[in-house]
Amino acid sequence: MTDEPRSPAAEIWRQLRRHKPAMVSLVVFLVIAAACLAAPVIAPYPFDAINLTGIRQAPSLHHLMGTDDLGRDLFTRVLYGGRISILIGILSAVLGTGLGTLVGALAGYYGGRIDSLLMRVTDVAYAIPALPLLIVLASYTQAGVGSMAVIIGLLSWMGTARVVRGEVLSLRSAVFVEAARALGASSGRIIGRHILPNAVGPIVVGATLAVGNAIIVESSLSFLGLGVQPPIPTWGNLLQDATSTMATNPWLTIFPGLAILVVVLAVNFLGDGLQDALDPTGRST
Amino acid sequence: MDHVRRTFPTMSALVWLVAAAACGSGSGDAANGSIGGRRILRIAYLREIDVLNPFTSQNLVDIEFSMMEGLVTTDDHNSYVPVLAKEIPTEENGLVTRRDDGTVAITWPLHSGVRWHDGAPFTSADVCFTWRFVSSPGSQTYNRDQYLGIKACDTPDDTTVVFTWDGLYGYYDGLFEAVLPEHVFRGMSTDQIVNDEGFNRGRTTLGTGPFRLAEWKSGEYIRVVRNDDYWRGAEYPRIDEIVWSFIPDDNTRLNAIKSGGYHWSQIQPVQVKDVAHLPGYHVHLISSNSVMHLDLNVGTPHGRLLFGDPAVRRALFHAIDRRAIADQLMEGTVALADTPLNPTSPYHDESVQGYAFDPSLARRMLDAAGWWPGRDGVRTKEGQRFSFTLLNRAGSADRTAVGQVIQAQLRDVGIEVGFETLESAAWTQRWRTGEWEALVSAWFLSADPSLTSLYQCDGPNNMTGMCDPGLDSIMEASDRRLDFAGRKPLLNQVQERLHDDAFTLPIYYNVVPEVVSDAVGNYRGSGTNFGSFWNLWEWTLR
Amino acid sequence: MTAYIGRRLLQMIPLMFGISLVLFALIQAAPGGPEGALLQGGRMVDARMLDAYRHRLGVDKPVPEQYVRWLGAALSGHLGVSYSSSQPVSKMILERLPATLELMGVSFLLAALAAIALGIFSAVKQYSAFDFLGTGFSFLGIAMPVFWFALILQMVFGVWLKWLPISGTHTVGATSFSDHMEHLVLPAAVLSLRYIAGWSRYLRSSLLGVLRADYVRTARAKGLPERVVVGVHAVRNALIPVVSVMALNLADLFSGAVITETVFAWPGIGRMFVQAMLARDYPLLMGILLLGSVMVLIFNLVADVVYAALDPRIRYD
């Protein structure tokens, strides 16, 4: 620790770089995400090219991951499915974390009645079991990408709100906040510029894990028939649709299943590394 | 430290799965065969049922028929066969007679010596009681309106029932698939019977059937035991117990039967090849009265605009490769459907040939109808693009797959099909209100061939807005014929006309693959809405 | 402490009212209605009958009126009558609750044992190969879609090895304790695996902090064996925050049970919930969701109480 002082972000990055699993995970995640993003360019077939004369073919040079129940190239489907799954993961994480941060910051900063009102709302939302509520909400709309992200996001802000509120409570009477207030900074500016940057650690960790969680939740909803629906592919519905033939055509479940597994693992290792990088007690000796 | 190092990895890595191994003592096949010398038939069943009263249950009922019997049931040839009735009344055997006032007397002779499970005698009064219950307004019986033509029920003696019908009605022989015990419900109102927990959930449930209810564990199973006092004779039934385990997940059910723990199960068509060579089992592909079809809705303004012209509808149907759907998508497990009536029914019209797959013909027909390909490849007419939405029900994999094939094939002839997927209850609501353009769906028809309620103008189950008064009069005439010779040609006309009208495209008859252990004898799978347990009384188990 | 618990329980009452109002509105507003259940399996039903059915159930009335009626039923204790089975909801739930509680309880214990073992070893051997392997293994539980994992276990242990039964709670007609335990293994394994990772990671970082604390250094300096230092002094203190997290997660186990019960045909309320939702059985849905909410609130309270009981620095009054 002889280096000169750095910005918090740079310090986190320095710590994170030493966490090998996290760095490997970051690379894996970025590679997969980039491949999915580039699906229209690198996918060997159109994602909805049905070929009934070649259904459920085993992996081959023509079809790296085989073909699905409508004869579509599974590799292509997995790439396109990844776009949707990762998009849902990121959107819902941003939404949930953003909402949670907002609620937590307002409650923590203003305190008093605003605090108790917001925290009661949080309590109510927290007290309703998440998956059953998701099942109720998922029946509302045509199961699309946006609605899925919104529903999952709306159900995952409470944890963040509580954590952020705690951080803000402990920071709002800190010296540098008092100083900013004395200089006449607005409440919004104080929260945005002075308090939240110092609470960014748990927010970032929470958001990271939320991405993985959302991907899993979407797959669970697919299992119940309430996820994003075909013909839009997601890793969740690719996996669910293939389970009925998982003994005879195992590759159809293995590839989308592995995609979920690898990405969620990567996200969790990354979150773990961030945690270690941010948590002074967890630092390596 | 050494101690720590040795203990913890073992614990943490294994604590969780070792539990599995430690308990693993080969219970998988213990389930099969007999326990304590009793022959127990084990069935992996696809749903939990709601109530045991077959007239108020919202499910397709078949478990109930092990305990309860009716005047008739349906066999494996889509025909009604007598059960508690000695024979089915017809005009030929003199049990159906026309009276001068236009009413029709239908006489059902009943078996004598039949007793309910509690020992009370079964009599004609029970049949009349069942009629009064079912036809009363609050009975919520799914086909209540079919009983409404009966104006009176008389019991000249304990083994004879005479119904007075207000006219000739072809369905008369398909009613009363169960009979309720009057002495159990005596003094109760319709509403009390509907809500009677004792009968609904098993405490006072009884019938005349080969098995008596033993227990119903909520969410888990229903167990019935042999009725030693069964009226067909002391040698029946030949099985001591039957257990229906409720396993709603398709894959779990497949794994359950593959593990060897069950004698009978229903699986998905795509799973057939998985168990085709399962030792000790055979897969029976039961062609059912459920026909997968595409409906076009002319009940909305946009629907009329697109589908109003019969030539356009026919063009659409020519663009859909039904054979590829049946043979390739469904891997040949299903039979191509040309009419709504399954070939297992004697009323099926073989002369009706479905629309042949001919995309170039489809294109020419669309051209002729004024729909010309636009810049984006989608046909347009007077500024209107030929684009519609297929309403899809979430969670039904087969319909979704068929829908996607239709989407792709219609795109080839310049028609754009979008997908809207709704969760099943929401789907039902939309379907009922008619606010949709097209959908892939399936009805489960009874063995009676009447199609009137589906395709009649404003028929109770006609949601497509189709209306062909000429068709209606033939269908109504067919409902008034009781004799096969008279009814058959009318229903042939109905099937031909439905084909020409082209509001609905039959695609294939759903198949119900049933996996049955070789230890089971006398199984005769049936594809009607009464299911395959219609002859449980004669099943055997090695 | 008693007064504290009493106050918390009292606070739950208005909260439950709020929750019930929100839930009732959410459920009623979902498209589709209970009449859809009549069409299950493609059965032909006179569509006009569906309206009669709605009327009989009273779901054609204004939602506030229905809420008041439901509230009356709820306060009288039986929680209304299920649309699909005509039974009191309270009775249906009580029939199914033991199976869910058993599955949750066993899974909780299994996960706690594995997580504590894994957490301690990962902390003691931080950054060792085992630390990474153990972490990776436990992360599998988070990263595997539950239903896929469940089906794989069914295939391996039920179909191929034939070691374990695939579904249900016991072999009908051959009830014994060991038979029941065999049926419990796969669902409990699936449900527990998801929690091992979080808890063991939490214990690991908590223990790492404790191991650097002064009193542990003192114990080491006194020459106590490492086993005693870790096992007696450090672990006990490190467990305090972990146990409260575990108690909080108990509520989450209830959510997890929905999928697990559905896959393994386990006759609990999670599976009943899925069926009730498809059938829009409003009273049953309300009953299950409220029960779930009460469980969450109670487990939260348990978490706080346990925390206070374990940590002498915290006192509620």
C-alpha cells in the first residue's frame, strides 16, 4: 500500500485485477456478450430459418450445436437467445438497482417521515414472496423482452434500497457532506456527487449479481410457461423447450444450459471479486 | 490444522450428495408389481383432479370411471357401449318410439342386481335423480344443455328408465356417462350437491364401479381398491388396487415411467422415440378426438378484410404444408386430419381430401384475389398489407411449434404473420371475446359426431364469426337423425361443406402416446374425451 | 425481548392488511378469469355457461365488493372457498403445508451444514485450490437453472442408477421412514444447493475478518491448537451475522419450493400455487400468497431475534 492515492474506481480495478477468477470471468463474459451482440454478423443462419426435413440433428460441421425441433440451427439460436437473455439481465439489474438506489438514497438522506414511508413500502414489497408474485405479474402482458425485464427489475430493488439507505445514513453527517452543504450544494447534488459515489461498492456488487439472477429467473419462468415466448429465443426457453427430448437429443439442452451456467457463473465470480476488492476485511494479507 | 484439512473438504464436498448415495438402496423397482401379494396397478397421471363428482369436475374425467359407472361409455372404436344399461335404445330395437305429440320416448333397460359401494341397490330412480341434478340451472355441468331436451323421466320399475324427449336428438345415446347415488344426496339442493365436500373429496364418494375409493392424498395420489361386490361377477375386477400418482411435469412423468415404477403413463409425442424400446413396455399411439387446427377469425373488421374472401382463405390453406407438420415436425406420430372427425369414428368422411400443399397455386390465387406482393415482399391490396397476428397460448409447445411453421410457410407466399403469446387463462379470455385474428387450437370432441355447436352461426363454441346458413340447416338436420344410415350422409355433407368454407383448417389429430407395461392385460386405449380407463373392470396385471 | 417480539407481531397486522389489498388488486387485475379452467384440456363447453359460472362465483361483482367479501372470509378464519375444489382454502393449505415445511426444513439444514463446512474451510485455506473449487461448486447451485438440474438428477439417480425414486413423497402402499427419506433426497438436494454458495461465501468473509481479530491472535499466542482457535473461538463469532442471513433466506426457500415441488411432484403449497394461478382460483391464490407473506415476516423476525440472541452487544427492548 505504498502507492500514491488513487481514485476509488482505479483502486477497485487494481484490487480486482489481482482476483484471477474474477478476471477470467470478466473476459469470458465479455467474449460471450460480444458474440451474442454480433449475432447478426457471425451467426451462420437466420435465427428463424425453419427446415422441417432436418429437425433435431446432432452437432456437425454444418450445425455446430445441431438443430432444434423446427430444424433451426441451434448455434444461431443460442447466439440470438443470448442477446435477449443478457439484455433482460442487464436491463432488469439496471432498473432494480436504479430504483433501489433512488429509494434508499431518498429514505436515508431525508429521514423522518419520508424514510418511514419508503421503508414501509419496501417492507410490503419485500414481504411478498418473490417468485409467486412474479408468476402473477408474468400473466399480465404478452411475455416480451421489455415486460420481462421490467417485471424482474421491479421485484429486485428492495435489497439494494435497504443497503443504500444504510450507507447514506452513515454518510449524510460525514465531514465532506457537511462541507458540501455549507457551500450551498443542492440536495440532489449532494446525494449524486458526494454520497452515492462512496456507496458505489455494494451497489455495483448487487447489480452484478442481479444480472445473473435475472437470467436464472427468466429460465424459471420459462419452465412454468411464463417466460419470453417463442419464436423469440432466450436461453431459458431454448432450454425449457428442449427438456422433453433431453434423453434422446441431449445437445439441445446442454448448449443453452451451459450458456446460462457459464454466464451466471462468470457474473458471480465477478461479483465475488468485486466484493473482495471493495471489502477491506476480505483483502488478501 | 491437519484435522481441519482432512475433515472439512470431505464434509463440504460430499455432505450434500453422499446423502443421496447413502440412501440409495434400489427402491426404483420396488414400486413395481405386488406388495403383500396384492396386485397394484400404478399409473403416472398427468394432472391432479379437482373433484370426484364427474358432472361438476372441470377436468376431463377418467379416474372417476374406475369408481362410477353410467348408462354408457365409449370404447376404443369411438362408439358408445352400454354399461349399466343392458342395451342402447335405437329405433330398430324398439326402445326409441315417436309419440303422436311429437315427443320421443326412449327406454333404457338397466342391469338388475347392481349395488352401490355401500350396499344400497342401484335403481332407475338414481338415473332420474341424476337427470334432475344435471339439468338444474346451478349444476355447472359442462354439457348441461345437451340434457335439456329431456322433458320427463319415468321409472316404470327399478330396472327401466323412460325419458321423454321433446324431439329427435342424435346425442341421446352419449349422455349419462355416470350416475349419481340418490340416497347419498337426498334432500340436498343443487348448490349443496355441487359443493358437497363429502362426495367431491372422497369421504362419501361412491359408485357402482369395479373399484371403491380408498384414499385421496391432496397433490399426491388417488388410490382405489377392488369392489368385491361388483355386479359383473366375483371374478371382476382382476386387479386389487389402482394408484394414480399425480405427476404434472411432462419430463418427470417420462423419467418416472423409465425408472420402472409405473405400469401406465401418458407422454408427449416427441418423447415417443425415447421409450420406443423400453424393455417391458409398449407405446400405444392413441389417435384422439382432439384435432389440431388453424382458425381464421372473420368476426373482427380487420379479419373480415383479410379473410372475408373464401378464395383467399383457401389460398392460405394451400400454402400450409400439413403433411410436413404431421410427418416431420411431429415425427409421424400423428395422423393428418382432413376433417374434424377422427377416422376412428364411423362418421368420418373419407372422401374429403384436405387442401394440398401447393405454394405456387396459393400465390396465383392470392394474385387473382387482388393481393399483390409489395416492396417488402408482403402482399397488399388497396393499401392494406396482408399481415395478421397469431394468438398463441403460452406453455403449449406443440401449438407454438405448429404456429411457427405456419408463420414461415405463409411468409413464403407473401403473408406476414406476427405472434402474440398470452398466458393460458388470459388466452382463454381473449379467445372468448373474439378479439383475435388467427389461432392454432384443439377441441376434445366426444364420440358423438355433432359439430353444430362449433360451426353454427352464433353457436356457443363458434368464436371465428363464421356463418353459413346452408351448413347450419344440414347440421341441425343431422342432429335430429338417430339412425346411422340417416345421419351419416348428412354429416358427410357437413364435413365437405366445412372444407369448402375454409374458415378452419384441420391439421392433424392429436395423438396421446400411452406407455403401458407388458404386465397389463386387456388394455384398449381410447381417444375420446372419456379416455382409456373405460374398461378397467377387465384389465389384468401379471 | 418478549415485549419486542410482541410489538413486532402487532406491527404485522396493519402490514398484512396492506399486503392483502395490494395482492387482491394484483390478482384481480390479471387478465383471464376462473372460467378459463372450464376449458382445460380442450373440453367443449357452452361458452354461455362461462358467464353463469362467473356469476355463481361472484367474480362478476365490483372488485372492492369482492375484497370486502374475501376479507370477511379471511377474518373468520377459513380464508374463503376455493373455486376449483369447493373446499375451504384454510383446509387445503393445511393439508399441503406440512410437505412444504418438511422440504424447506430439510433443505435448510442440508444447505446450512454444507455451507458452514465449505465456508470454514475456504476461509482457513483462503485462495487455495480448494477454496476456488469449493466456491465454483457452490456457485453451480446459483448458476444452474433449477428445473434443468432437477431433471438431470432424476435421469442419473432415478433412471440410470435406479438408486432413488423420482417423484412424490413415498411409495404408495409401502410406507416406511427410509422410503420417505429416499423420496426426499433429490428435491432437498436441488432446493438446498442454491443457498450453499451465498451462505458459505458470507461465512468465509465473516470468518476471515474474525481470524484477524485481536482475541483470535491472543488465543493463538496462548498456544491453543489451531483446531480449537478456529473451531471454538472464531467460528462461533463468525457465524453470528451468517445465521441471520440464513433466517432471512428461509423466506426465499419458499419461492424456490414452487419450482422444486412442481418438478418433483412434491405435494406442497408451491405446486398448488402454480395450479391455482393457471385456474385463477382467487381465494386459493390469496391464501397462499398471504401465508407466504406471513412466513417472510416471521422469518425476518426470527432473523432479528437470533441475531440478538447470538450477539451479546445487541439488545432489543
